[in-house]
Amino acid sequence: MATLDWSQCPAVESVPGKVSGAWVFRDTRMPVATVFENLEAGMTIEEVMEEFDVTREQVKAVLEFAARSLAISVSPRTPAAHPS
């Protein structure tokens, strides 16, 4: 996973000494990385919500932040030259 600047996402926080300073959902001990790991492993958003006691809004906030961040960091591709 690309490194994102999670400090710009209001839904998460990193507190020294709390889950080793990992980025977690605000006011929880739930690491943000756990959402991505479990979605990648095939869990649905509903299953993640049930298993880890996070809300749809929390999950949506980190997914949207990641999508926006990655879209900004990807350079536009130059169209390939077409032979005449």
C-alpha cells in the first residue's frame, strides 16, 4: 500500500503510546491498516464493521481519503502516439 499522509484525514489519529503510534480511527484503538488488510483479504465493509466495531462513516472516510490521496499522487498519462 502506498504511504499516505494520514495526518490530513480528520477521521484518524496517531497518539504516541497508543497502539505503538499507529494511525487509528479517532477515539478508538482500531488501526486504519486493519480495514485495508481485511478488505484485501475478501471481507465486505459490513463484515469489517461487525468484526471491528467501526461505523460505515468511519470506513467510508478512510477509503475516500485514500482514494483522493492516491488520485492526486498519480501523474496523468501521456497518450500514446498513434501511427499514421
